[in-house]
Amino acid sequence: MKPQDWKKWPPRKRKRYAEALLFSPRGHYLVGKALAKAVALMREVPRPFREQSDIEDMEILLEELFPLGLAERNLPLPPEFREKREALLRELVKRSRLSEAGLRIALSW
């Protein structure tokens, strides 16, 4: 969450805070979630207007750099992403020693 006095912070401090968030597990989850939602929406655009190269590049980022975004259960993902999501959840549960429900709470679902 944004600190209450965020607007009073000097730019350098805000940037450091944002970078720390980005490189944290929470930041990876948020960026991945945003990418997954954007890809899902962009796939709904009719073919002549669909930005397929952008979709594919965003999928690369999602799969390779921000896979925590695939853990989001409420996204309409294509089958290949659903399989990756299930594998990711199994791996996260195993690594964290939490149940799937506990993991969702930890990631603020």
C-alpha cells in the first residue's frame, strides 16, 4: 500500500520504494497479474485489430519473468496457461509449506 505521506516523499525515496516493491515477490505477483489480465483482454479484440505481437511479447514476460501472475485463479486463461498455473501453484505450495488456501492469503487474494 502507498504510505499516507507518499506525496511528501522526495522523488529519490519514492523511486527506491517502488524498486523495492517491484523486485519483491509481491511486486512480481502484481506485475504478473497485470500482464495476465492485459493479455486476457487483448485476446478478446477481433483479429484484424488484435495486437498479436504485443500479446506474444507480454506472454513471454509473464511466463519467464513474472510467472506469479499465472497464479491468479479468476483469469480466463488459455489451456496452456492453465496447465502452467496449476504447476506453479503446486510448486509454490511445496516451496512455501503452506496449503493452497494459505498461499492465497499470503499473496493477498
